[in-house]
Amino acid sequence: MKTACRLAAFLFVFFVSFSVFAQDYICTTSKKRFYQPGACKNDCQVTREGNGLTRGVTMADKPCSFQPICVGITKHLTAPASGDMYILAYGAVALQKRSAYVQQPEKSILNLVLQRYYHYRIQQFNVRIGEVSGRDQWASLMPSKVGLPTLTVSPDLYLVTPAFLVSVIGHEMVHDQQYKRKNPVDPQGFVSVIDAMRELEASKFQQAIDTFDRGFRMETSVCLEENEAKEIRQVTACREWQVKKAIDDIRLKQHILNNLEKWMMADPWAKQVYIPEHPDWKTAHAGSAPDRTCSPSAPATQQ
Ligand SMILES: [Zn+2]
């Protein structure tokens, strides 16, 4: 029994270390391996050596190649065999050969992520690839009263691991679900709590620790790079504190606290996840922030 347990523990560690960090990108000229396509692209020297075929395609135009170890990504890339299926994996590598490979690789990658992981289609959004303004750093979703919501994606998101890209897009899809919820309670006096709670929900989803049934899940087996995983953990910890702080700030205004409770009971995530996880939410003190980058009003590194 003891041996079985030890073996199970070993296999778990082995699996986690293999699945969470995977150097899926290889420079075809130096044979060095990288976690992120952008890092490979920066480091990998283009060469004109090789036969006619490799000189034209592999070496000169696509020096970084995707040789995946990450199961959570590859399982979404296998079937059906279509050029687009492989684009997500290549990330920035796909962008190297923009015109000949795919006309708009950023949008093809985004469409693939939306469809395969979240059951959305790119046509449901007004998509912009460019600088992100507002509260979210890597991507943002702005609802519209008259047209489609605008989904803005930073070009930098294509330089990081596909896993991080998938998690950021998932964060925005959680916001899309939140925008569609109706709540009859007037939020006057506690908008700050709602804002913080929305971000906490999206960040917990991104960290794959959200238990809410939303029709899609963040896969725990996707392979983030170590710093990416750390960033998501830090942001989630900051969001936890920001919600507590926002509630702490209104805690002594009894009528506002009563309205907040009504709002929370009418919000499915607050009712099913936040309240059961924080039974003392009305009386808990926030204490100090978890780290120096986390403040009550300003976002930490990502929203
Ligand atoms: Zn957000």
C-alpha cells in the first residue's frame, strides 16, 4: 500500500512537471528549445543554408518549429486535419509567414481557441487585434448596446504560450457570460464590490480553480510557462483581496450591505461560489494587500 502511494505521488509529480511546463518550440537551426514561440522567434537565427525545400520554407521562413509535449494543447490540434488546426500551436511562429501561410493568422488562432475551448465563434464579436485599453491587459471585452461586443486582443498574446493565450481568452469569455446576466437589485453604493467580484470570477476560471458550471472549463493540463502560471496565481490572490477590501469599505453602511446581499443572492456565481467559500464575508476584515502591486483601485498585472 505504501509503495503504491509513493508511486502514485511520483507519477503525479512527474505528470504535473511535464504537463505544466513544456518546451514545445524548437529552433530548427540551433536545436535550442523554448517554452514560448516569441522567445524562440527572438533567439532563432534565420539561415539560408539547406536544400531548396528547407531554404524556402523551414529555415528561412519558419525557423521555429512546434514539437509539442503538451497534451492539453495537442489534443485540440489533431482532428480534423486542417491547416488552421496547427496555427494555434505555432502562435508567433505562424505570424512569421503571414501572407503565404494564412491571411490573418491572429484571427485564425483566435477563432480556433474560441471554437475549440469555449464554444464561441469569432463572428459573435467585433474583433480588434491591437493595443488593449481599459482594465484588462492582454485582452478586453467591451459590451455594446447596439452591436456586437468588441473583443480586443493584444498582439503580444501571440508571443506567449498557447496555454496562456487560451486562458486569457477564457477570462474574457467569462466576462461575456457576466455581461449577459440580469440582476434586479440596484448596485448603487457597491459597484466597486461587483467590479472586483467579476474580476475574481474570471481570474479563478483562468487559474482552473473555479467550480462554477458555465458550459466550458479551463483545462488544468494546458502547459503554461512558469512565469505565466505565477502571474495568474498572483492576480487571483490580488482579486481575492480586492473583493474583501471593497466589502470591508462598505461594511458599516448597513442598508448598502443589505442591498449587496440581495444582489449576491440574485447573482448565480456569488450565490453558488463566493458565499459558500466565504461564509464570513459580511464581517471579515481585508487586512493588508497580498503584494505591493496589488491595490484596491488599480489593477495588478492583469485584469
Ligand atoms: Zn477581466
